[in-house]
Amino acid sequence: MSDRDRAIAAFLGRSGHDRWTQQPIAADASGRRYLRLTDGADTLILMDAPPEAGENVTPFVDIATFLADAGLHPPAILAQDRQAGLLLLSDLGRNSVAQWLDQHPGEALPLYRASVEVLVHLATVAPPALARLTPAVAGEMVAITGPHYAQRPVPELVIAVTRAMAALVPTPDTLALRDYHAENLIWRPDLTGLARVGLLDFQDAFVAPLGYDLASLLRDARRDVPDDICTAMVAHFSAATGAGRDFPAQLACLGAQRNLRILGVFARLAKDMKKTRYIPMIPRVWAQLHKDLAHPALADLRDVVADLLPPPDAALLARLQR
């Protein structure tokens, strides 16, 4: 038994769950892993976030508390050892929005509408004191794309993103969970209202311009969201939040910034960390990026991207595979 296994066994023993059956759950892009604990009909989730891997559970605990106090539905924290990087969480359910849609594709509109309702509610809540997505920060966040995706530094891209953000979305004023997409949302159809959507993977939350999480949801790196649903959800969110007539341009800017960064993140995960499952997603990210760059307000950024970043052709994807 490894030292980590002994730490987990001791933690579960202290909480009275050491005899529960453990089942691994698919890992995410971080150093965390998750286990579903089962004892008959009862289930819980163990988050294993080793500090030696650079993980820290405190942001998750703090944001989960904030979201619950705001009337939303993250996992309840049942036991914790922050120093060891271990949390025992309530189990929100087994079906993510993505999994439910795979089984019930005809229900896409109500599921996306319910997911957007969470964001409408979140827009009414004063955000906590977190890092802020200023234009300068947004620009620096895409610096990763140069060395990892384009294989060379691209400072011009950082400058172009900073300028676009300053012109279109200069003010961070809304809590953004950052990875708000169908795989991180748990669908609970037996409940009502906001409780139907359980929230996961929000430990990297920050304060961003209105619409950041909507861009994450609709410009999903992992699945295609039909254009008619995107149009309907943008209209609904805009009307419900009073976002204004410039909101489509603002949303396009946020979506472009997100996906420019994701190109670099996925390339790094594939090349440096050998997580090659992200390689097939890169062409979708590129396509989503160009949907947003087609907006007239992003013409300058579109030209910079065309000059600096190669499309994800077979040769580029093969390089990331090696």
C-alpha cells in the first residue's frame, strides 16, 4: 500500500466510510482523481487532490460554500482534510448533462435552458473576492498557445486579445466557474428549478465579464451545440440579464479568448503530459474559435490569428501525438 493509499484509508476510517466499496470515476485534466463510494443504495464521492501534485482543495471548499449560500447546488462537503488534499462529498448523481444528452438527444433544449438559468441566477449574485479576468489577464492567458500549439512564442496574439477584451468586455463583474460545460453539470430530472443542475469542477472560478460561462457552455470543446440552441440560449440569457444589444460581440470575444487558450492547454496536455485523448477535440476547438472570430467586431483579432496560428491539420495533430 502506498503512502497515498494509507492516507486515504485513514481519512475514510475517521469518517466511518473505510468499508464502503470504491469505484474510480474518470479523471479530469488536473492532478485530482475521484472515487465513488458505495454502501448498498448510498453513494458518496471522494476527491483525492494530492498536494504534492500541486493540488489544493481550499478553493473548492470556499466556492462550494459560496454557491450553496447563493441557492445553487454544488456537492455538500461531508468531511475534509485540507492538509492531505482529501474531501468527502455528496454524490450529485451519475448522469452529466453530456451523458443525458447522449441518451436523450431530443431533450437538448430544456437541458441547455436549465443550465443557462443557473447562469442567469449567478449573474444576480455579487461575486466573492477572487482573481479578476481583466483585459491584461485575458491576454496573458493565451500566451500558452504560442509555445505549445504554434511551437513558438506569439506575443502579438497576447496583445491582440488584450486589445479586443479592452474594447468589448473590459469589466469583470460576474462570478464565472470557468469550466461550465455539459460534462461538468449533473442533470437531476427528478428535482425542480435550479436544483436540477448540479455543479462540479469550479475550484478555478474567477470574476469575469458577463457571459464568460455562457461562452464556455455553448462553445464547448467536447461536443457540438446546435446553432439553433446557441441562438435561443443567447437570446434568453441576454433578455434575462439585460445584457444589451452589444452582447453578441462581447460573447464572441469571450468565446474566442477561451478557445485560443484551450488550443494551448490541449496541446500541452497532449504533448507534454501524454494525455492524447485531447487531440481529437482540437479541430472542434478551432472550428468554435472561428465561429466567434467571424463576428465583425473581432476582425483585427481574426487577422492576427490567421497570421500566427496554423490550422490543426493532420501533420500538426501527428506532432502532438509524438
